[in-house]
Amino acid sequence: ITSVSPLAGLALGALLTGMAVRWTGQPVTWVFGVLALVFAFGAALVLWMPETVTPRAGALASLVPRVSIPVRARAEFARGLPVFVAVWALGGLFLSLAPSLMHHVFGIDSGVVNGLTIAVLSGVGAAAPTLLGRFAAPRPAILGMASLALGLVLLLAALATRSLALFFVGTAVAGIGFGGAFSALVQTLAPLAQSHERGELFAAIFVVSYLAFSLPAMLAGFLVAPLGLLATVEGYAGVLLLVAAVGTWNQWAPLRRRAAP
């Protein structure tokens, strides 16, 4: 649930926002008004949620943010770093530059289509853990990274040929890796932490993930002016291909060692 819900939220939010831009006169008011209500409802709901950890002394100290990786999880965490980076940097690419690609490369200026680019990536990503869950670890992460790499190749081909259909096919294929690989790693890491360590471990996971989500996209934004949009996106995708290849190898290497005689 923890690994899938951010992707499902991205998909639903992007799609509804695109529809608001297309069919309402005041999309900003509608979008942020609805979000305010959702957050208020969530805050009220938290008050009724049962606690899952035995209370301990030091309530105020527990509010101080802590980020750490339990000793048992450190090797797996380090091995999964390229996966976290590739997955969330891909998400950052779509959220930051996909609307510009629709307008300048494919000649489409539509809020609904812009929302669909995010919704397809994140929606397929939310469904991917179910598709890959039948395989034993680390195969879901390996298949996810391979799907992400293949999706990037298809996206580069779509940009070269100006094919919108191929763009969405590549987005869906990359989405399998976007959600599948991330969920697989979370499910691998979570059991390696005791209950009182899990919050700090998840904080570490999302610090890395959201830095990868934001910093490369910001850098790409600065490079658009001197390099051009298409060259920037192609370079971004090329770097992600390399990172995805490293991530695939990192996940496959232990499996290969276990299979060796």
C-alpha cells in the first residue's frame, strides 16, 4: 500500500487536474479547493487510526524527523539506489517536461492529454506490483528495471518519429518499471527493519526517491534554454537508460551468484 498509493495518487491527480483545465473556467480554484478538502478529511481520519507500535516515553522527541537505515537493510538499500534514482527521475521527467513535449514536439495543447501522460505512467505503475507480484524476489525488480529501460527506448523512438501512439506505448511500458521495481524494493527492505525502525527506513527511502524526483528535473529545466527541449529530454532519457542498466545488473547479480554451481 505504501509503495502503490503515491503512484495511484499521481495518476488520479494528474487526470482530474487535466480535466479541470479542459472543462472548468477556474481550474486552479477547483484543484486546490478539492485538495484542501481531501487534506482536511485525511487529517480528521488520522485521529481515528489505531496505533500499531507500543507507546514509549518521549512523545515530543518522537516528532523530530529521523532518517536512518538499519544495519540489516544497508546492503540491500545500497544495491537498490540506482533503482530508486531511475524510477523517480523518470517520474520527474514526465511531471516537468511531458506537457512541453506534447506542445512543442507533437503539436498538442490539451490539459486532458497532458494529464494522461502522467496518469498512464503512474496508473500502470500502481497496477504493476500486482502484475509482477507472482514472481519471487528479486525478479520483480529485475523485470521492472528491464521494462523501464525498454520504455525509455520506445520513448526515444517516439520522439524521433513524432509518433504520439508510440509515446504512450513507451510510457505504459516504462510505467511497469516505475511502479513494479519501486514496490519490489520496498517489499524487500521493509522486513529487514524492526517495527520501531521502519519509520526511519521509509524516511530514507523517500528522501532518496524525492531527491531523484526533483533535482534532475530542475537541472533539465535549466538546460532547456541552452540545449533545446528535445536535446535535453533525449540526454535525460539516455542517462536514465544507463542508470536503469546499472540497477538491473545490481538486482540480477545476486540471483546469478546463487544459480552458479
